Amino acid sequence: MKRLTVPKIMRRKFEGKTEEPLVMLTAYTARQAQLLDPHCDMLLVGDSLGQVIYGLPSTLPVTLDMMIAHGAAVVRGSYHSLVIVDMPFGSYEASPQQAFESASRIMAETGAAAVKLEGGQAMAETIAFLSARGIPVMGHVGLTPQAVNALGGYMARGRNEAEEAKIIADGVAVAEAGAFGVVIEGVVEDIAIALTEKVAIPTIGIGASAQCDGQVLVTEDMLGMFERVPRFVKRYNDIATIISDTAATYAREVRERSFPGDEQIYPARKD
Ligand code: KIV
Ligand code: NA
């Protein structure tokens, strides 16, 4: 089997160091997964699909059924990368038992090899519970979008000593509970570096530091699908312009009856 496994990902961080950083991108659809798969170590079916695909105002309304449908599509479209599916808001926080029920559905119905959930110390018991029962868990600390109402917005975290101490404690708790990796999102760089040195598991940064053990971005953000993006996004392309220019050309050709042309029509039979 060619697909990367959780132990293989963990082994990439050897004696506290990662030689070659881990590459992770989000994927929500089968064709997108096919295109990204050869270039990545991990594909994340992020609950960011709420905003990116469904136009929702936050990740909070995303359901387990949505995550399962997209998770299964991404597994079908990939064979090399480890596929990780986000546990949506409300599907895991109540108890380790609730988390196990949701995570086991994700694993069984998508074929993904791991789940990700948000939270640090408060989720340590749940992470230990799942990990001990055959469900690899990736943690997610710092700016945790499902907690937007408690945090008061999507601004960077760790700008004072109390916040900094909390993020480090959260990351350490997640690692000690048995998570196989942890996303560090939207934090002051020093914190990401300190946490990466402190924990034995790979840290995956987004708005964190190039010193993390790996990086993740939302694929549509990276492609330039959106006009407004957070500071931590690098737009590597301008797919929004490609799409609108292409639609404009198509619309013009339809309106002037130059599409379909000779090559796109079935000519009359000559017999
Ligand atoms: O949902 C998501 O896309 C994520 C990444 C940004 C880490 O959680
Ligand atoms: Na997410």
C-alpha cells in the first residue's frame, strides 16, 4: 500500500527535528484531491469547507454528514497522501463517548485514517480516549475558528503572556494525550517555534512559523480564489481571474453564436 500512514508521518520528526517539512493542503472534492495528492503528505478535509464551498458565515453550522460526504470524495480522489477529516463543531465536545461515535462514523464512512479536532487542555481526555481506541487524532491550537464566539474574532493569538502560556500548555496537553500531530494556527511566531521545540509530535503551521514541522493552507486561498484573505495566506495564483475571464469569454461566444463551433457539433450524417 502506497498511502502514507500516521506512524510514517510521526517518524518524519526524529529526535525533535524534521529534516524535510511536511506538506499539507485542504481538499474537499475528488478532482481537487487528485490534483493535489502527488504534491502533498497530508490532505485535510477542513471544516473551512463551510465558508469555502457552502458560503456559510463560519465553520459552526458545518455538520458531520457534510464532513463525511466530502471526506469520502477526497479519499476516493487520492492514494498517496494521508487523509485527515475535521470533526465539526458540536460533534465531539460533549464527551469522549460522543467524540468516539462521531469519529468512528467518519473513519468507517470515508476511509480516512485520522481526524482533527480543535482545543487543547479541555480536549486532552477526548484525544487520549480516541487514540487508545484506534483513532489517530490531530490537535489544533492557537486560533481555533470553532471558538470564534469565545475568542471574539479571528485575530492572531498569543499577544500577551497569559495567552502565550495557554497556547503552549494546550499544545503540550494535546501531545501528551497522544495526538499524532498538531496544527498551530494564527499565533505570534515565537510561540510556534517554542511549541515545535517542546513537543515530540509534528507541528503544522498556518499563520505560525516556517520553523514548524510542516505547513498547511486552505487550497482555495493559496490559489487566489478570494479577494480578502488573512495575512498568513500567500496567494500563489489568481484563479478567481481565470474563472471570471473564462466565463466572460464563454458568455460572449454564446451571445454571438460562435459557440458551439464546428468542432463541438455532430455534423449531419452523409448517407
Ligand atoms: O478547516 C481548515 O481548513 C483547517 C486548516 C486551516 C488547518 O482547520
Ligand atoms: Na478546521
